[in-house]
Amino acid sequence: MLIPVEHILLVVQIVIGLRLIVSLKAWLRQLEQHEHDARETRQPAYERPGRAPSATADARAAVDKVSAQTSDGSGAGAERLLDLHDLWLPGPPHEWRTRPVMLRIASGVHEGQQVEFNLPSSVFPVETELFEGKMYFRLRGCAHEPKDYFFGKQRRLSAVVQGRFKERLVMGECYTGYEFRAPFKNVPAPFLIRTGLSFIRTLAPTLVEDILGDRPYFLNPLCQTIQVMHVSEPGSEPSITDALHESNARLGGIFAERRCDRIKRKNYFASAANGRQHAFEPSLVYTMEFYEDKFDPAYFDLMIIGLRFNLNRYLGAQPLQIMGKHGAVPHGGRSLFNVEMWHESLVGPWEPERSPPFGCL
């Protein structure tokens, strides 16, 4: 299972397992305090020992600049909590058309627009400086669920993006993932986080992350993360609402020489060097599907080893994203597409019986 949030989920799973083993709460509190005191001198993520640089010197300077912008000079920026009246928030849930879940375009021409999901008629346009096309979301357990699509599958969310790039972009320079505006809440002891990440980096050396920072992020190469990719000539692209199948011969190189399934394609683009050998061409149409099987959008729960964890406990008033961008600089670069996924548990009280009232079954 390789998904847009695959590495986050693996980290959480490892952390949960470790926390079950480490049951001495007093010891954990002591370690947490020790790590908190050490954070003042902690190196940025891109300078941690044993890691290859994840950005150029210019990119590092940009990261530092973005980090500095979180503070007003008094140090209070790092402690800022999101105000529920912040204009960035999506408004009260009773105003959402698809409550308790709400999708909102977060970049480009249609920024701020609420969009719907599941019905074929819910396909919506996306356009940014670099990309023009459309997207379609399927959410399991929500109103008008496309049962034929989900039948026999573990996945609970599917997001398909289709369109053309406005300029030629090196594939290895395009990323997907998550970028958050405020620190995570209720995080486990930092040493547990680092233990999980050290394992993840052996599986995903291209992952760029900072979990413990003031503005957390997880970024991974777009072409390595996409679950299904279909590349076609204009006019021969598949329907965005039909089941999508891998067709990558037009990526060129080894893909033109022999048949490569999606697993081979994902493994190939796990190498940064390979990513630099291919480019998104404006003359072609790209159809790309992300999907997820451990996240339940109806309740905004993470599901691991038979347990459920509501992400509001960790994210606060912050959404998840389905996004793509050009550039590996956290909170920087140029957007390809970006759609936020909100849930009413993020911005308001949740009914005790946890019965979705409108948008979900």
C-alpha cells in the first residue's frame, strides 16, 4: 500500500506499537521534557546527521525564511493556535453543502470554492499557473457512495486528477504530500517519532519531512506516490469517473521499451536520479489517481490494527490535502492542484453518537 499519506500512516503505526510497549508514563514524561528542552538547539530537518540534503542552498534559505515568518519576533509565533474565526477556516459546518465532510479548492483560479464528491456530476475544474484540468473525489461511507467502485476494495478514498501541464516540468521536481500551518497536538515523545522515521527512511529515501516543527510537512515525489497513472494523447484520455488503469508507455525511456506496471513505476521514481530523466509534457494528458485505505473520511479517523484515532486530536483545526506542486521547498514552490479535506470535528463539536447527519451515511 503506497498512498499519499503512506509514510505518515507507517510512522503512526510504529509509534502506536512502541507506545503500547512503553507503559511507564512517568518515564515517558521525563523523556518528553528532556526532548522539549533540547528542541531549542535541534537542527532543521534538512541538516539532520545521516541524511542527504533535500534541497539546494537557496531552498534551505527559503525554508528558514518561511520558518521565521511564523514568529512576530517575540517567539510567540511557534505557540500560536489557530483561531476558529480565522478567515482561512471554512466557516461553520452547518453552512457546508456536504456536512460533515467538506472539500475546498485551495489554490489557483477556483481557490476557496467548495466542491462535492461521489456523483459523476461532482467533477470540478482546477486551474493554476502550471496545470489545467479537473478532479473527481470518491468518499466511502458518504452520501451517494459509488458502491460499484468500492466493491471488493479496502480503499475508502479516491481522488483523480486529469489534465494538461502548461509548461514542461521535470517529474523529479514535482511533489505531493501535506503542509500544515500550525504544530501538531498531542504528539508522542520525540524519540518515538524519530525511531519510526528512521525506519521509514530506509523504505522511502525520497521523503522530506518535519513532524516536530512549527509548520509540519511531509513531501514525496509525485510520480512515486500516485497510485495509478494514465498518460494519453489529447482526445484519447479515459473518463475521469471510470475505473482507471495504468498506462505509462508515453512517459518514455524504459516505459516505452517494455511494459511497466504501477509497482515498477513507483519503485522507479523512488530514485531522484530517475525522476530527473522524465518530464510532464504540455502536449499530453495525464490522469492520476490517489487512494487511501486507512483513513475514514466519514469520521476523519485513522484506522490501524483494528483501532480508530480521530485526527482532530493531532491536527487541530487543520485539513488534510490532496495536492501536487513544483518544488521541494516546504510551504513554497508553485501549486499544480490543491484540494483541502475538512471535517466538522476539526472546527466544531461532534455529536456524541458520532452519526454523520448530512453528507455521510
